Amino acid sequence: MTARDFFTLEQAAGIIGGVFMRENLGGALLPRNFKIDSRCVNEGDGFIAVAGARDNGHNYIKNAIESGAVCVLLEREFYEKHIETLSNFEAMFLSAEDTVASAAKLARAWLDEVSPRVIGITGSVGKTTTREFLNKALEKSFRTHSAIKSYNTLIGTAMTVLAMPKDTEILILELGANHPGEISALVEHFPVTHSVITEVTDAHLEGFNDIKGVLDAKMEITGSRRLEYLSYNSDNDLLSSAVVKMPNGEKFRKDGIKQVGVGYSSSNIRISDVRQYVGEGLTPILSLSLSENDRKVFCEAPVFGRQHAKNIAFAYAVAIQMGMTDGDFELAASNFKVPSGRGVIGRGKNGCILLDETYNANPSSVSHAIKNVLEMELTGDIKRIAILGGMRELGLESDRLHEVILSRAALLDEIYLIGSEWNVTSKKYESIKGVWKSADDFIADFGFGSVERAVILLKGSRFYGMERILPYLEG
């Protein structure tokens, strides 16, 4: 069946059990690009008013329409209370009891209509980069659709699916979680056919209590009733043991679920010969070999960070499952790019090299970043410096894990710390030059002009907005 162009306002109301304003607009098509932040709305977009814990999107409906929103999904109670005011706006209005649940329901209906293969990627680290690499690899051979940002919640995934073109063959989703049950809900709404678990490590421990809770949350992706393929990090013993104990798949599919381990010691997709170096013009090169039985490919990708070898391997594992040739994958890898804030190398003032890892931070990703700086092949008298923001959501393990990170960072020449998380652990190492409450305090206090001939790593949790420091180092 050929997918329709999209749902009309009237059809959407029927799908979500909602009510729409203005009968004469019932046959009008909904926009497929929906936003939940009125500041991001462009001409022709839709706006979903979400009543969040800290802010309420219903307060910004007027702003969204003024920015060009042509359709608004809002809560029925607000709609009925403000119907006279809303009738003055030239836009489609669709009301329902719960806007997030309704958006997910509408997205599921569109997913059923288009019926692509669905790849779901989860894990404590590497989700976004693996998704980007995989999309880059597959887009030459298939009509793919993937989120342009890290949309990995229910509402974010719903917006990704709603934006999917009707001829999409492969949909690539990123599935995140802060609490148990979130990934189960995601695969219930959007059942994946192919899944990847990149890693299980200390992240979001406030919501999961311990590493076992993190593991259980990531394994929820295997509950998809359409699942036929699972690729996982076989270097992680905890994860590998959980995969071995999985049901053999009869309840999902007659032939079971294909399980493919990826790692340095894997018996399936094995990584070897990894080398990282920086060429002329600060062009990073990551080279590696990938092998499966007698099959072997060699890849060179212009990305920085040895941890990306595993992200490339996951992309390869899924790509060949989809029918991609080794030669095509090698060519695609040569054009891979890491997303912003995830290992981007740039020039700073005074002969400095900047390593932008500002997107987010957990103990695993910070350890990788520090290791990469320590292993960089440099000539001459060049300092190795880290500006580190605190790692959030680590619960009772926070002090211990921050101490672990500092013990690894102590080999660097200078360490600058931002956030109260470091206060307990920052007294032991001579390389620590100070602790600041916020990035803004650091910017106001730090003598940027005094730093020269150094490799400078910036990394920290999103809470600290470490990217605000970059312009001052770039000059």
C-alpha cells in the first residue's frame, strides 16, 4: 500500500480521539515538522504544547503562531477554557487529553502507514554518534530518515517519526532513558526491528540506583515484538551475560532473534588495528579493521577518539545486515563526521588545539576523553589541559566516581574544575588549579590570554553549558 501524503486534521482527530476547531479546515493536511519549543518554530511547522515540570508550553502558543506555526496540538482543558482567544488565530487547533501521548499515538499511526524497517539504538554512551554514522552509511543505498538532534524521549521520538517522509525505507531512532520503563514504552509505541546496545555503564544512576538498573533499562529494547536483530557490546561482560540469558526469540519471531556481538574480543564483528592520529590542518584520522569470520574490511574515518572505533563497528554490523557491501561501507566511513560537541578538534588562540567534548558527560565518556588527550601524538613542549564540568545524575556514587575521574586526569598538566560535584575530591592533585561554581564564573575569572601551546579538553554535563567557554579559547 502506498502511504498517503499525511493525515488531515480530521483524520488526526479520529486517531487520537481529539477535537479540532473550524470544520472548514478538517480536510487540511497537518504539517509533519512539529516542535515543542516555540523559539525553534519555523514557518509552516506544527507546535505541540507540553505541560512540563518546569514550564508549560501552553503559555507560548501565541509565540509559536507568530513564528509561523500553522497547527497546534494542545490539551483539551486549555482549549475549552481559551476557545474564544484561540479562535482569533489563523491556525489549526487539535485538542486531546494528553499532548505527549497523543503525539506518540499519531506518530505510531504514521509509522504503521509508512512501514519502514526500524533501527533502535540505545546505550549509556555513543547513541547519537552511532546513529549518525549508520545513517551516513545507509543513506546512499536506502531512503533513510533519522532525527537531526538527540531526540530520544517519547515526545522527541514522536516528532522524529512524524517528520518521516512517506517513502522512507529505513527509520533510525535513538532511544534514551533516565528511569526504568522508558525504553519499554518507546518500543511499545515504535517497535524496532533491529536494535543496538552500545554500552552499559555508570550513567543516570539517580534514576536507576546501580549498574544493574542501567542494564535492565537498556535490555528493555529487546522487548520489541517485531525485533529480529540485536547488536551489542560484547566487551561488556555484564551486557553479554544478559544477552546470553535472553529468550531465544520464539515469542517474537519463529526463527528467533539474530544476536551479533561487537568488540575487540568478539567472535562476531571484531575490531583490531586501531590507530588514532591528527594529520595536516588538524584533520583527525581514525583507522581500524573490522572482521567477521574470513571477511575483513579496513576503514579510515576523519573522526577523533578511539571510542568511535566501536561506534563505527556498530554501524558496520547493522549496515551489512541491511545488505550493504564492504566497499560501500568503507567509502561511507571516509565521510563520517562526529556531531557537534562530541570530539570536534579546532584551533584556539596562542597555538592551542581545542577538543570540544561539551555535549554531555558521564564517567565512561570523560575517561575516554582524558585518555584520548593523553595519547595524542604531539611534538614539542605542549601542555595537556582539561576543563571539566561536573557529572550529574550519579546519585550516591557521585563522590566516588568524580574521584575516579580525577585520579585519571591527574596525569594531565593542568586541570580546571567547574561544579560543586568536585568539591569533595579536588584537594589531592597538584595539577588541579581551581574549582569554580559555574562556567560563567570560570569565564569571568580565567586569564584566557595566558594559555598558549596546549591541547585543551572541554567536557561536562549539559547542566554546566561548557560550550559557552569555547569562544573565549578560540579568540
